[in-house]
Amino acid sequence: MNLLNFNGAPLPASTPLFPAGHRGLRYGDGLFETIRYRLGEMPFLPLHLERLLAGMRALGMDIPPSFGVDFFEGEIRKILLEVDHARLRLSVYRQGGGLYAPESNAVDFLIEAAPMQEPESKIPQSGILAGFAVSPPI
């Protein structure tokens, strides 16, 4: 079973993806969402994508018109053919290089899937608070 999807291409998990100068790797110029897959369902996928797109806007990344729930659900299902429970990581990285400023605002996406042995959630009943800050333009 493939456990990676890089820009729509299912790949073996051992596939090298990024050169050392990749902006996402070098500067952490990207963001991610962790998504629960359980018995074919991703009940919070729309909320995850809403937060991901808000983060992309805050970072000034180009958002491809295809980046929606149906698109990512299809991309996720490409790599989860025989899995009942999985933890997914959907990452978006700015392409290209650039020292202080990026050379491009175009993005790549990577979906990683890790099968889960224990299907029950360990999220505290009180929930988890997460957020990010937007700095003013320079």
C-alpha cells in the first residue's frame, strides 16, 4: 500500500521528495493539518481545509482553485485503499527557493497516511486549542 501522495502522485513512503534547498524544508515555509480517517469517513475534513486555506491566505500562498473538500478527499482515498483507521497529515509547502523572500507563492501538497492500530480517539474531552498569529506587512 502507498502511504504518500505528492501533488496527486501516490508514491512509496521511502521516496525522496525534497532537495536540501526546498523552501518548505529550509525555512519551514508551509503548514499542515492532521486528519482522522475512520472506517472510510473524515467527518471534520471541511473544517480542516477551512483552517488550512486560512493559513495559506495568511502566509500569502497561492491557493489553487481545485483545493476543496472533494479534491482532497479524492487525493486521500488514492492512498487509503485497504485501511480502516489512519492518521493523515496534509502538508502544503511554498515551492521554490529564495533567501528572505520567496521566489514564488505557488504550492506543493503532500499527504502522508499512517495506519492506526487503535481506532479510538485520545483527544481530551475538553478539546485542544490551536491558533496562529498574522504579522502585519513589512
